[in-house]
Amino acid sequence: MRSLKTLLFVALFAFGANAMAQDKVVDRVNQRTVKEFDHQDISYEFQKHWFLNLMGGAQYTLGEAKFDKLISPNVQLGLGYQFSPVFGMRLQANAWQSKGGWNGYVPTQGATPYTEDYKYKYVAPGLDFMFNLSNLFCGWNPNRVFNVVAFLGGGANIAWANDEANEIGAHLANKEAYLLEYLWDGTKVNPFGRAGIDLNFRLSKAVSLLVEGNANILSDHYNSKKAGNADWYFNALVGLKINLGNDTKTIATDVYRDVVVYDTIWKDAPKPVVEKIEPIRRDVFFTINSTVIVDEEMTKVEDIANFMKKYPNAKVVVSGYADKGTGNARINARLAAQRADVVVKTLKEKFGIAEDRITYDSYGDTVQPFAENDLNRVSICIANPE
């Protein structure tokens, strides 16, 4: 009986000692809140910039001959500055050739009258005030493909080589009778006013296809023939608008969410502090119909590369996408794949990341990671430390 009591006492003592030992090991559980990367908000900021216009086409000079007889070649060069999304100014020079028409021309007395046309050269430098109607009425959108721009301006028309009109005048016995009172020779300078419309089709971030129509009004003296009203010519032109600087600044803001972390505090057996390395994500955005990484987005690829170099066991997954709002499924599948490929190629060739550390895929327009259509022109890169 005494032995049984002794055995029970030893058992109870051992149990109590073990319980005390457990109390010493686990002290308490602590709760804290940390920030974890969630996504990036993308916004755009307009940038003032210079631009260049290079255009060619045809001119119709108002006159008495048939329409096709008054068509002549025309070119235009312009250098401008965009002060705001709506307002810009342009120094431009329009040049080449104008034409005149003479209805009822009789070269000799008694001859049958006929219509004669003649041509002369000119250059017309001027200043245009430009107003982007699309941005004015619909708001500024840096990803808009089509913009309508109205302009109003004026300058000096400098004309010369009026030889053909002078030859006609030389045949006339009485110039006044034929209303050729404004015949001129040498160089003639007339002020002009003009107005027109530009249709701007964006091809890339820097280049747009430009279709322009403009109307120009001058003194009645321009085409040598007295008509009692102003002279006019009209230009139809097509060419390129080239931005000489960035017109848009892309601003990416990291957004974090609160995450609750529970830490167990060890009193008698503290564990070494191990740094918890969070994955990083970078969204590399592209412009419409483009697979080129612009400078602002290249810094994001470099962020991924630096993370991979810092953590040798890190691997990255690259996913390419295209927006569903433009193109079609076939085109968007190609664009998404090329956007993933160009990021992978940059990581390997520019930053020296080994191929076996990169996994990539593309989803075309079947997956839209962002609610805003234009943001889905993207390659999403997620790098994990291990």
C-alpha cells in the first residue's frame, strides 16, 4: 500500500513538472498588422511637347476653268507646340503651285473664245491656333485613337513665276476690256487667312496619321484677274504628325492591404529571427497595338531583375494580356504572346536572368485582369523569393 502511494506521488510530480515546463516554453500569442502589396493604380498626366507635321496633297484654286484644270500639287511643313490637351500652336509653310482660269479668252481678234488656265508658284508661311475638339468636348484620353482638331490662322502668301498669265496678257490689245487689271510680274506678297480641320489617327505613342483640309482667303489680286471678290484656294493633305517628346507621363502607385499576422512568443526558447521576404508584382503596360516596352515601364522590368539577383532562388511568372475593347481574338492572342515574350527576352538578354528561372504564358483577351479596358494591354510579372 505504501509503495502504491509512493508511485502515485511520483507520477503526479512528473505531470506537474511537465506542465510547468510547457508554461515556460509558450508564453503567449501576439497579433500584429502588416502591409502587403495588392496591386498598382495607373494614372496618366499630360506633358507639354513639340510636334512636327510632314504632309503632301493637292490644291484647288477657285477660278473659271474646269475643276480638274485648277488642281495642282501641294506640300506643307509644320512645327508646333502643344500647351495643353486642348490648345496648341503651329508655325507652318504651305507651298508649291496655284492655278488660274480664264473663261472666254480670245488670243486674236475674231478668234473663237475658249477657256485658258495658267499656273504660278508660291510659298505661304503662317501661324495656326489649334484646338483639339475631341479633348474639349469628350475629355482628355491619352489612349484615344482618333482626334479631331480645328485650327484658325494666317500669314503671308509669297507668289512668283507668273509667266503664263503675263503671256496671255501680252496677246490682249486692251487688258481692261478683259478684266485683266490685276496682272502682276516678279514677286507678289498678299496676306492670307485660313481655317481647317485635322483628322488625327494615332498609330503609336509618337506617330499619328494626319488628314487635313484647309481653306485660304486672299486679296482679289492673287490670280491676276479682276473679279470684285476675294480669291480662294483649298488644300487637301495627308501625312504624319510626329511627337518630338513624351505627350503623356504614366504614374504607377503601389496599393497595399492590411494583413493580420499572429506571432507566437517563446519565453525560454526564442527562435532566430528570419526575414520574411514577400513576393513582388510589377505590371508592365503597353500602348494600343504595341509590344514595345517604353522607358517608364522598363524600370518595372528592372525592379523584377534586381529582385531576382538579390534572391538567387527567386523565380518569376510573366503573363501577357490584350484588351478586349479593340482588335479581335486572333490579333489579341498574338499581341498578348508578344508582350509576354518581350518582357522575358528583356529579363534574359538585358538583365542576365537565367531562362530556367522564368515561366511565362499569355491569355489574349480571354482574361481581363483590370476593370478599365486600356489597362489590359499588359504583362503582369510576379516574382517569388523561393
